Amino acid sequence: MIVPMSKVILAGPKELADETIALLHRFGKIHLSPEDLSPLGGKTQPQAPAQPGRREILERAVQELEGLLHLLEFQGKAEIPQQEPDWQEFLDSLASEEEALRGLVREKLELIDELSLNQSYRNAFETLAPLLGRLQQSVRLQAFGFTLKRQARQALEAIKKDLRRQTQGRVEFHAQETADQKLAVLAVFHAQDAEKVRSYFSRLGINELRLPSSLAHLPLAQAVDNLKARSRAIPQEISQIESQIKEMSKRLGPSLAGHRYLARDLLSRLAVKQESDRGRFTFVITGYLPEKDLPELKALVEKNFNGRVACQRVEIGHHEAKQTPVFLKNPGPIKPFELMLSIFNPPQYGTVDPTPFIAFFFPLYFGFIVGDLGYGLSMLALALLLRWRYRNSTLASSLTTIFIFCAVWTSIFGFIFGELFGDLGEHLHLIRPMAERFNRLSAESIMTLFQLAVAAGIFQVLVGFGLMFYTGLKHRDYHHILESLAFVLGIAGVAGFAGSWIFQALPAAYLWPSVALFVVGAGLLGWLAGIAGPIEIFGAVGNILSFARLFAIGLSAAYLAYAANLIGRTIGGLVGIAVAALIIHPLFFTLGLISPIMQPFRLQVVEFFTKFKYHDYPGKKYKPFKTLGGTT
């Protein structure tokens, strides 16, 4: 539900502004909303940035501290300082530590680069060393070494052909795979063709394989040995540096993180101070907080300022709904479904929170589609396992709660449909459909399941119009009241006309009353929305029929499970059972999981939300002014 909010105005002498802002910051429950407060003292005049020197030093502190914490890779708990330091002195005191840390990080990065380069050199030279060693003393022959990806053998063949043509066959190639899955290639050619060959490789963008300059003067065998030794030593050096950085992180990290939080909090206070200035002698702060927290705020203000700062509640008018922040608060089992709303703006204040409806309809439709007791119990077990495995993660807790609800409804519908891993339960005489019209593998079930899906559509679409009607009554918005009634009358008219004349499922006497209902509904919508209004009735009917996708996708899910069992029976024996249970069923279920998630969610967003104009009235998220880590 949407938590009732109170709008408050705090005003007092300017010398108490800093203390008041600090109090609100520690209180951490008020959403600040600067606006024109002309009844209490005129418009806010453009203000110069509050304490520019202080802002500058705090911004520099945040920047430098974040840089240091990034280098330290600190992930621990922050230690908030009890008092605000002299920021310039604090930053100066870190200079030597920062220099040492940056030196260690720079050395580590250089070693990583050296190790990567050495490994490339070593593998290639180690592969080509026997041939290169014999060519080093030759005067007439030269060599050009390079590496290619292992998949580039066709390109190598083209290079061979091209170069042999250009040198009249005075070039030979030796290629061999290296330990790192590359192709080390050595082109051997006559000295008189050196310029031609090297120019050719340069045009192709192929770089020559050369020893590092520090090893170029050594014999090739000794250089390769040095590369091997260095490759063994570098990881140890990197490990030593990482140990030093880890020690610095443990020693400095908590304090640096705490000072970063403090600097950020002080910067946010400065911003509020600038926005709250109302003249030479006063400050005014306006904001919103949950209604239940208002007495606590008033008591805090009175206790700290003894009446020198006023805290006044102001009525929230209907025209202020767009500016009023929205705080959603739902019971434990329903709250995880707020996650599905998080991709949109929250509902506007004073309207309806659709979370409880999503919590009911989404798992219900998921279960209707999948409808298999075996899949449902498997999902439940997996969800409980993941919930335990990631028990410290709020996101994992929310997701697993949603899937537990889905698993329960899947199991319930699986029991109704008589499905346990497709038709396996029925073959083993463990479970049967409650009635033949619920057997999704039978032709008798088609109309029953189609009717159930459409009935669900009628019910939820009417619930949506009911929410529009409720919101209209709440805000005395007669347009919304009449619009929702017009849609209901129009839908009833279309349903009555189709049932009595087209399908003849209703008595013929319903025909003309149904036409009358449609005419009244269409007339109302024409009056409210113009010539396009009556057409919207058919759009709403289309939304209802869109729920038939639940039936269609459910049938495909049932036949996929049946196909998995059929494949297993075709293979036969224990092998067939293993293939069906361990490969086909998991594969089909995983591939088919997208539609049971996406289609019910789409029905909520498109067919349901539009009926009470959720997307037309976006709200503002509640963002309380609170400290990041606790401040003085």
C-alpha cells in the first residue's frame, strides 16, 4: 500500500539552519522538497553557493578518498569519525601513504604486463628456439618470426603462396602450435630478399617476434631460460605487493571509508543549506515524511530548539500529488513483488498501489501455464535451496519468494490437471486429472481452459476499472467515475450481444438489453473522450481476449513435457529414463520458462495497469534525506 505522508515546513533563524539540517540528516526520514513558500516569507532569492571554499575542499576530499579506496580495493566496514577533521590537514597527512600506495599499484601493473609479455615471448621462442638457434650464425639466411591464432591456418597458406611467388620460391615456413594455443610461425628467407619480405609483413600488419631489449644480447637458449625463470618469479613478486596493499587496506580502509561518508554527508548538507535560505535572517525547509513519524520529528525539534524552530504540518492538496513522494509498504509475503514494479515510476500519491494485485495474479497465471506437480515441486526445492544459499542477499530473498509462490500455484494446477512431469504420473498411476475436461492432453479440455483464461481476463480487467472508479470517488474526479462505468457497461453490452446472438449461449431476451448497455457506455465515452471513445470499448474487449494466451502457452507447456516422456520411451530402458529426466525435461522446462514469466507480467503491465491509468500518473520515489554512514 501507499504509506500516508505528511507535508512539513520547518522555519527558524538563520543561525540555527546548520543545526536543524544536521538534525534532519540524523533523523533520516524526511524527503526534502524545496519549493515556493510565498505565504511564509516570499520567494527564494537566487543564492551564491554556500561556503564555496568549504564545498571545494569537501569535493576534493571525496574525490581523493574514492580514488584511494579504489586502489586499496576496500570492501570492509567504515569507521565514522567522531569529529569533523580539518580536511586540508587530513588530506596532507595522507600524502605519503598515497604516494606509497600508488607506487605499489604501479609496480604491480608493470609486473602484470611483464608477465603477460614474457609468457607470449616464452611460448613462441620456446617453440621456435631449435630452428632459430641454428639460423643465428648464418650469413646468407635470415628469419622472421611471428604468431597467429590457431584458427588462421588458411591465412598462413595464403601468405606462403604470396611470398613464394614474390621471392621466386626462396622462402620456407615452419609452423607449430605453442602451449598457449597459438601458432608460432618462422619464415626463413635469403638475405637478398630481406627488405622485400619484411615490407610484405609490415603491409599485412604482422609484427616481428623479438626478444625484450634486456635479453636481445644473449644467446637464444639463454634468453629463453631467462624468460622461463622470470615467468616463475613474477607471480611471487605480485603476491608480495598484493600482501602489502592488503595490509594497507586493512590499516587505512575503515578510516578512509568513514571520512568519505562524512564528506559526502557534509556536501549534501551544504546543498540543503543553500536551498533553504529565505532571506537575511531566516531559513525555511519543506519536505514530506510518513505520517506516523511526524510526532517523533516534532518532539526532536522541540527538544533540541525549545520552540526557536517551528515545525508545522501542512495539508497535502490533490494538486500536489505529483510532488508528493511515494513510499510503498506491503506485508512480508507481498513486499517482494514490489521488485516487479521497480522498473517503472511508483504510482502517484493518492492513487492505488498495484503490488497486492500483482502478488495474486502473476503467480496464479504462472501456475496455470506450467501446471505440473513435478515441475512445481522441483521449483519449490530449488527456490528454497537458493534462498538458503544466498540468505544474506535481499534481492535473492525477494526473487525466491516470488518463485515460491509460483511453484505453489504450479503444484496446485498440476494436481488439478493431473500432470507429474507430463503424463509420467498418470502412466505410473500416481495422479490423474480431477476431471477429463482438465486433462490438457485431451481435446475435451480446450474449451474449458479457454473459458477459464477468458474468465480470468474479464475478472482482472473489471478489477482494473474498479480501481479507476475507486480513485475517482476518492478524489471526486467525475471523469474517472463515469469513464470506468462506461467501460463496464460497454463490455457487458458486447459480452451480452455475443453470448445471445453470435454464440447463442444466452437467452435471446438478453440481446436488446445488451445493445442498450453498449449504446449507453459508448455514448458516455463519446461524451467524455470524443469520437474515438466508443472504439476503446473494443480495445478493452481485446485486452480481455488477450488472456487467452494463458491457455495457448499452457497447452504448449503440457505438450513439451509429454514430448520429453515420449522421447524417453522411444529410447527405452534406463538410458531413456535418464535422458528424459536429466536432459530433455530440464531442457524443455528451461526453454519454456520465458513465456510463463513474460506473458503474465505483460498482462499486468498492458491489460491491467492501463485500466486504472497507472502509466498516465507516475509518482515520485520517496528518497529520505539521511546520512550515508552516520555523521556527527
